[in-house]
Amino acid sequence: MGLFIWFLVLFSIGFLAGSHAGKKNSVVVSAVKNNEDIKNHSQKNNNIVEKTNESKVENNIPKSEEKLQPVLDPYKPDGKKIVYLTFDDGPSANVTPEILDILKTYNVKATFFLIGKMANQNSALVKRENKGGHSVCIHTYSHDYNQIYSSTESFLNDIRKCDNVIKSILGENYDNKLIRFPGGSFGNRMNPFKEAVKESEYRYIDWNALNGDAEANCVPADRLLSRLEETAAGQEHLVILMHDAPAKETTAQALPSIIEYLKSQGYEFRPLY
């Protein structure tokens, strides 16, 4: 009888030990599973972050392709020497290609204010200007002073006609609303036209330096350079008036010297928008 009782005690001790071990093993398995769940959840989150970052990279526009912000006040001093080369009255079949070649050689971006009827005649050059990273802007369709300045309505209609021509060449994504008045917006007589533009979707800009190619045809290249030096002297920001009309061949001839002079003076070249 005593032996039976002793055997029963030993059996009970073994059963309790086994039960405790089973619980311990159960807790270990559960902990491992939880750790795996946490690891998998963490990895899932990491994958989401990585995919999100990849999406951001894919959607980011490369810096070199970002469109420059509009120049609201190119004359405002800011401690930087900046020059905007601008060419009016083109594009022309004989002068504009030379100017584009020179700008490409010097890796300089410029601004072209186009006459709509000239753009119609030389659409390939408009595309080349745009593809080269230059700014393509508006200089009326007709450039006929008597017509465009007969009323503010006539002026805006001519501006919009030019805008539509450029858009038909470059596509619907073209949306540069910067214009230049033929002859500039100087003088009280132009006030109604300036007010009309301010109330429209367009913006305008004049110039504060020039090379003198509007003063006569076939001005010698050295004279164009010296005129530029005269009018640019002492100014931090320059908006330079030049022309790429058919009769302005010497403008192309003078352009390398003009660019080299401006570079020697520490100017940075930018296009207008």
C-alpha cells in the first residue's frame, strides 16, 4: 500500500512538470510567431516606403528640365549680375539660324519676341528656338503700328493672334504670356495700352540696354558692341534689345563679341518668361 502511494506521488510530480514544460514551449512558439509578425509588418512598411520613394523619384521632374520661374522684376537689384539677351522681329530665314548657332556654341539661353506672320513663314525655326531651351514670346502678329495702336482692342487682338500662331506651332502646352510692345511701352501715349495689358492675361517688358541695331540697317559689328557697352554700363541687371529680322545680319556678326564682353564682366545669362 505504501509503495502504491509513493508511485502515485511520483506520477503526479511528472505530470505537473510536463504540463509546465508544455506551457513554456507554447509561450516560446508564440513569441517567435509575434516576432515574425512584427518583422513581416516592418518589412511590409519598408516596402511601402520604398515604393513611395520610388514613385516620388519617378514623378520628380529632373532639375535640368524644371521650368524657370517667371521673372517679375528683372531690373530689381539683388547683388547678382544677370543679363537677358532678347531678339525682336523674327524669326528670319537668314539671321535667326546664325544667332541660334552662336547661342548653342556659347551655351547661352535667350528670349525671342516673335512677329506672328514671321513665325508662320518660319515655323521650323520657332520649334528650334523652343527645343534649344530659349524663351519664345509675343511681339504682335502684324507689327503694323497704325493698325495695332489704333485702339486697345486692336492691340490685344493682334497679340492674341500671334499667341495663337505660336501655339499652333508649339502645341497647346505653349503658355508664355510675356509680350513686348513694338517700339516699347515708353511714353504717356502708351498708357491705355499698358493698362489694357495689365487687365488681360498678358505681361509686358521693355529693355534697359541695346546694341543699336534698330537705329539703322547694317550697322557695323564693332559699333553694335560699343553701343551695347555704352548702354549697359553700371547696370546690375540687363535686358538687352536686339533684332533677328532679315536686315539685321550684322547683329549675328556682333553677337560672339557681345557675349564674350558680357561674360568678361561677370554676367550670368538667363531667358525671360
